[in-house]
Amino acid sequence: MFPLVEKHIADLKPYAPGKTFREAKAEYGIQDFVKLASNENCLGPSPKAIKAMHRAFVNAHLYPLEERENVEDKICEYHRPHHLKAKNIVLGNGSNELIILLVRALLSRNEILLNGWPSFLMYRTAAKIHNRQEIAVPLTSDLKYDLKTMLEVSRGPQSDQLKLVFIANPNNPTGSYVTQAEMRDFMEQIPKHVVIVVDEAYAEYVTQSDCAQSISWVLERPRTVVLRTFSKIFGLAGLRLGYAICDMEIADVLHRIRDPFNVNCFAQEAAKGALDDTEHLQASKENNQRELFKMYASLRTLGIQTTPSQGNFVLLHLNESMPEAEEMIRKLLSKGIIVRGVANYDLPRSIRVTIGTSEENQKFLSALSQILTS
């Protein structure tokens, strides 16, 4: 009998999302949990997005075709300084779908994906799903992209096979970023046949003025793709909506292979409402900036080192005198706090913590302090 699947599929491990409230309640018997594990917007979705979703119910019996064009136009308006056209935009069922589509469409059997590691797990997973080779360049000692080494790989023995590069900026799970000067140098030196995908899921949280914003490269360098999402600062993670900004040739390819009606009508309407709600966007930015710096100060007091972050999360590094990461996560769960382990990113003594509201962050810090002093 033939095996059910090929070996590369059998060897895959299912994506493990953060522990849900239901799982935590069932395991620990605690009713009031604080979830700081999945980098969701602690302020929730925009009120305008919620109203837009309600309006969409009346058309739930219709396939969501016409709305797609409206969302694409709205995204172009949001990115007005870049003079994008709707044909530069491809909507996805979350940016995860777009990552999968890019690998499926652009990497042939003998071509290679270049990645920094640790970085967002889905780049690696997409390569494995399609049985494609990945070259992973370790991050620097301070957990930043080693673009110099990545360029060396692009000129090395396998240069003719290199086709696709993923760069998360800011990076998840580290929070570190690539500067404008570093990105320019990389873009100008990488071979022109290589497709560069810059994942800017956390771009709206960035406060450092020298952090690279790569949308302009889409129009300057044809084989450039920028990924954005409504799952983070826009607070619509449950609706699954992301988008790619790319040249029209790549956009055409992605439209050919995406599922029909891959983005539901509620997500599309909510996205338009969220893009209109500049007040909610600003409040989310301000809360994150304020609470992130308070978090840094409190963690320093507890003797915990962190990696400076440009996202809505912070990566904690536990020293040898502290509990192991998995033990720390269990102890925090027993106190009603859900955080994220990153051992699957080869960071066995680190924990990623989402920035929540002031009250949520204080509950986490109090629980952490109790654990460290007990």
C-alpha cells in the first residue's frame, strides 16, 4: 500500500498556538486569566470596525467579491504617500496564507528560501510544507538579522538556486529591527532575480525613526513584496485578514493560485472601518509605547534582561538562577497569566510576553515577582 503522505508532510509538526482561555481554565481551575501570549491588541478591535461587521450581516448570503476592491482601494488610501494602485494589493486569509502562497508560487523544486533564524516560524513551515530547501542564517548575538552573511549566501555556491528571502521587520519573536540604511544596502546588493519578502506585521508599533519602511521598494525594485496584517494593531486577529503589497506581476500570480473568496465579508468590512478609525489606532500606539517602557523598567528591577522591541511584545531572558522557561510558564499559569514559550525558536531560556493594558501588565509583573522571590 502507498503511504498516506510524503515524508516531508509526515515530519511536519502542527502549528501550536498560545494556550487558550478554555484550556487554561480547564487545567488550572482559574476563571480570570490574563492572556499575554499571542501579540493581540489588548484594546480590542476598533468600534468602527465592530459597527462595520454588524452592517455586513445583511449580505452574509452573498459571496464577498465586490467588497475586495473596496478594501484594496482603502489600503492604497491608507498608504497614500506611496502612490499604490489596487493592482499592487493582494488580500489573504491572514498574512500566513500569503506566506504559503508565495512559497507555493515562486519556489520550484530546486530553488532555495533564505531566512534569518529565529524569525517567524511560518517562513520555515511554508518551505517544509512544499518540500523546499531553506537556508537559515543565525541572528547576531544581539538577536538582529545578519544581513551581511545573508548577502554572502546570495553570492555563494548556491546563488543560482536562491529565489526567495524572508525578512521580518520588526522581527518576531525578538522585537529587533532592520534600519533603513541596512535595508537599502541589502536591497541594492542582493541579486535582481531574488524575490525579497519583508514582513511588516508590527510596523504600526514602530517608534524608532531609523527602522526601515519597505513599501517604497515595491515600486523601485520589482521583485519586492511587503506583508501587512490586520491581526496586530488593528485588533482583528480573529477575522484573519492580511495583505501583500507587490508589483503587478507577482500580484497576478498570487491571484491565480489563491482560493476563490479567500477573505470573508466580515473581515473586509471590518478592515475598512479599522482603517478609518485613526483615534483607535493612535490609542493603541500610545498604550503600547507607554506600557512597553514601564515593562522594561519593572523587569530591570527584577533582574531580567530583555531584547529591545519595536513590536507589541517583549522577549525576556531568564538567567541561570531563575526557573527554566517551561517551569516559569507553568508557574505563571497557576497564577492566571498566559505567556508564550519560544523553545521552538531555539530560545530555551526565553519567554515572549505581549504588552497588555496597564492592569494586565501589573498582574503579570506581580505574579513574576512572587515567583522569583518565593
